[in-house]
Amino acid sequence: MRDIGIGIIGGGYMGKAHAVAMSAVGPVFETALRPKLVMVCATSDASAERYRAAYGFARATSDWRTLVADPEVEAIVIASPQSTHREIAEAAFARGLPVFCEKPLGENAADSAAMVMAAEAANAINMTGFNYVRTPATQEAIRLVRSGALGRITWFRGEHTEDFLSDPDAPANWRTEGRASGTMGDLAPHPINCALALMGPIKSLMAQIETVHDTRPGPDGPVQVTNDDHAQMMLRFANGVMGQLYVSRTATGRKMGYGYEIHGTKGAIRFDQEDQNALHVYYADGPEAGRGFTKILTGPAHPNYAAFCQGPGHGTGYQDQIIIEARDFLHAIETNTNIFPTFRDGMEVNRVVEAAWTSSDQRQWVDL
């Protein structure tokens, strides 16, 4: 067991989640590497100092270059806006540091490709932050699909639906400005990553991307919305499976509608993140009168659950997903072996997003 110095760039919502995870992961998973919170970086000295005191870091800075260069920082978590990801990651890899970067990996596919090249040239550990695939239920779903328990997979449907901008009178804000903050930049990467984890590479797609509310109230009158509210995609996976994706920030009534349904020749599964500790499983065997979906409550028999709780059905939460991510990142560093989702996996998500925009603009199928 040894300490490893952690630097986190970004102290807001996700910066806090990662700081908490790094503080908790050692005792939760009894990791060989024990994180030491060395430095946090924020946009101003005042906010950086506030995060330092709140989260328990040793030092604070408003210059990410200072953090990357600090000799006590041995691994970096990037939780800053995606426009900053590439430059930070390239500087960290120049030092040979392991890097965990929140999604989306790059501001575009070209940025992501450059980050992958930098990581691989440095032979450095790299990981992209897609926390939802790490719930015990989804890890079990991945196992069922890969084990063949559902037979030959014939169809996939995924979604990520929320309603935080469903009200047309909700005022304009940073989320309604610029493509990177729209639904395709914000929500879509999660279900795309989920589809890739469960089904494998996407061969081609057809997408429609739209803005539901073209203007929103501003302090001086209506403000033009410059990004997308929802999108739908038809998919063809490389393994021949047909699929669909829908993403929306205007889905009235949905709070965390990250979900999927998979059909196979021997069974099917359904999952809804709003009930993240349950997986609905159907097997096409036995008398017809006794068939139906069974609600499986996650417990110690499922991946990573027992580290948090010994009681089946007691459940894990959002922060626990981030702790599992931290465990995977530390294990990758310890073993010098990258773990899904790597930067290359993050780049593939960027490629799918860009293909969807091309398809929507050209109103045609696009091959990846």
C-alpha cells in the first residue's frame, strides 16, 4: 500500500464528486494505491482556495499548468470544460502522468484523436469518465450480453432523457449557448458510450437533431437558443444488430432517464437509471404461462456492490459510481493496464456525435 498524489482540475460539480471519490475509494475498496489530495485548480484563486478547504486538498491554484508541473502530483483528473481538455491532457502526458478526463473527451473528434495520440505516445494510463456504465446493474447487463445468456442479440434501444429545459419559460443560460452545451454535447455521450459497451462499434447511423424551444427569456427580452434540445438516431452496429437512441433535455417528467432495452433470441433485459439498483430480465424458456420480466435487485452477488453494502436491495447511488471509477483508475495505474473506457473509447463517442450531426445536416445515413 502506498500513497499517490492526486491533482484535480475543476472544483465544481464533478470536481467535488471526484474529490469525494478519491477520499473514499481507499477504505471502500481497500486499494493498494491510496489517493492523497495534493492540489485543486479552479478559475480563480478565491474559488480554488474555497475548494481546497472544503475538499481537503493540501494546495490550491488558479493555473492548471502549476498543478500539472507539481512534482507531488502523480495522477490527474480533468473535470474542467471540454474546451480545456486537450491542452491539459497533452501537458500531463508530456510528464508521463496518468490522466482521467471527464466526458466528452475532446471538444471535437480531432481534439480527441490528438489526445489519444498523446496518451499512446507517452504510454500513459488514460481513462474517460462515463460513470453510468459502472452501476452494478449495468455491469451485470454487460455480462449477460457477452455470456450469450440472451442468445443472439437482435435489437437495442437506448435513451438519456431529462426535463431540466422542458419549460419554454425557463430562462436562457450557459446550457442554451453553443453546440458543446447542447444535448448532443452534454447528454448524448452517455447513452452512446452505453451502446458501445453493450453492443460494440456502430457501423452507420441516421440522425435528426432539433431545437424544441428556439428562444428563451432573457433579461432584455427573448434570447436565441443556439444549440439542440433533443435528437433521435437509427443505428446499425458492426455486428449487424439494429438499434435506436433518443436523447432529450425537454422530456417532461424525466429526471434521469438513462435507460436501455435489449432483445435476444433467448431473452431480454430492461434498465432505467431512475431505478438504478434493479435490472429487469426475461428468459424465453419454461411454460408460456410462467414467463415474464423478473425484477432483479442488485446485491453483493453483482459486480462492485459488496464493497458498499452487504444487504441485497439496499442499493448504491450516484456517488458510488464515481468511487468505482476511481477504483478502476487506480487499478489501471497499479497494473499499468488501461481499463475501459479509455481515451480511445472516448474518441469513438466523439466520432459518433459528429457523424450524427453530419447525418442530421445532410438528411442521410452516414457510415463511421
